[in-house]
Amino acid sequence: MSNDTIAIACDHGAFALKEHLKAFVEGKGLTVLDLGVNSTDSVDYPDFGYAMAAALKDGKASRGILLCGSGIGISIAANRHAHVRAALVHDVTCARLSREHNDANVLVFGGRMIGPDLAEECVDTFLTTDFEGGRHQRRVDKLSNPT
Ligand code: RB5
């Protein structure tokens, strides 16, 4: 990764898991850019998906982790930006494939859907798996240029 900073953001539905994963990533010696939230007060997940998109576009982080209750809403929000490839995952295989095939730059969890231990394994895999390129590059390029 060109920039060792990992951005992280969530809505109120995943605050506890966001805090857990923030500490986990910091424990690996990486810098975490915390875009909120910082409590369980109700917020709107698009604001945080868009904040992640802006942080990546501005080069403030190379990759990100997003969370909301299901993971769905914040995935939709982030993926409205062409430079974001946000992958909602529930297992390690999909975390690996999100990197190998999709060059995902954002990993997404549902805070009400996954436990902290499995989420840690997914984060580890996401951070250490390279994009395979080749035939996948052509497909990823098309994602940046929707017709
Ligand atoms: C908030 O209650 C919940 O709707 C949100 O976290 C997320 O699951 C939306 O997709």
C-alpha cells in the first residue's frame, strides 16, 4: 500500500465493532483515520459512506473499513463514487476474493451481522491480499467507467 493509513467509519448500528476494529488495526502498527461516529446516537449512514469516499479521493487513506447495522446502506453510499470499490463481506473467503478479483479498497461489515473475531480475520485478509490483475484488471477498469 502506498499510504499506510486506513480510514474507518460507521453509523450508530456498528459503533462497538468500529471501535474494536480500530484498535485491532492500530495494533498492527497502522495509522487509523477515524471518520466517526463516536457514539451510538442515531445518524444517517450516507454521510459516513460519503466521508469515506472523500478521504480516499483526497489521498488521506489508501483503504477503508466501513460499517453500518447491516453493511448494506453504507456500501450503497460508498459505491456511488466511481473510485470506491466497497465490498460487503461476511466471511474470509469473500474478504480474500474482494482483493484478488475486485481490487476492493473498502471492506464493509454489518455490525449486527458479524462478530469481532471473524471481522478481525476478514480485516487481516483484506490488508494482506494482493489484487491478481490480469483478466480482473479489465473488469475493474470498467467499474470506473459505467456506461
Ligand atoms: C440503522 O438502523 C440501519 O438502518 C443502518 O445501520 C443500516 O443497516 C442500513 O443499511
